[in-house]
Amino acid sequence: MAETLLIMRHGEAGAGSPDAARELTPRGHREATRMATWLAGRDDLELSRLRLLASPYQRAQQTAAHIAEALGLTVEPLSLITPDDPPGAVLDWLLEASPEAPVMLVSHMPLVGALTGLLVEGRSDHGLGLPTAAIAELEAEVPAAGCARLTRFTTPDDLPDPGVSRP
């Protein structure tokens, strides 16, 4: 049976140093909240079984906290999904972890783009350019290079603006 893997880039973050301490901007919090609300309203994913993992960097932890709150989950930090970590190491981790439940990784560019490329195309240089707070949904029998299928790609801008009433 194919398992679902959700790969999310953190919301918009402000500038600063050190990189690991950069925080979400107000817009970044809105983006993360919008995506969390959208996920919580879905009935096509087994969200009660979702394993939510995030980079230890502040902006990824803040983004994941919005997801966790909306879905009633706990965020697990995963040290090997920081911006410049190699996507192959993440694949190795996914294979070793052999998840029995859907997994969501909240991380950074360029890792999230390279990881989606490696999973879908078999090449990390063919990845998606994920805008802030975007989610790439993949399905794979085995989380290995070239073995996944991109099933959905959603950005905060794809969702209705909660502050705009529709006629």
C-alpha cells in the first residue's frame, strides 16, 4: 500500500542571524495558519495517524506548531532536515523509519525542493521550487529515489482568503 508523504516549506521568515533563530513574520504565521486550517478540513488523509516532523530551526518549529495545533498532533524535531542537509540522508532515514503512517516533514529550501526531486524524478536537481508554506503531497510504495508520485501541490495562495467574503 502506498504511503503518503507531505513535504512542507516553512512560512515566510524574517531576516536575521543566526539562521537557525530566524522567526516567522506575521505573514508567515498567517500562511502557516491558512495551511493548517486547510489540512484540518480534509477528510482524504489519515491525519489522526500523521507523524509530524520538523527541522529544529525556529521558523520550521513555528510553522509545525500551527499544523500540530490544528490537527491535535505533537511536533517531533528531526535534526537532519535543515536547509543544507543532503536529501539522500532524508531518504535513508525514511527507509530506516519505515513509516506505517503518513509523514509530514516541515523544512526549508533548498532541501524540500531537492527532496521532492529525488523522490519523484530520481534526481535532486529536478526538484520543485516550493514557495513559503507550500505543501507537496507524494505517494510511494517505498520512499526511495524515483519511486514517488506527486499527487498534489498546494500553496497558501491557492486557498480562499479567510478575510474575503464570497458572493
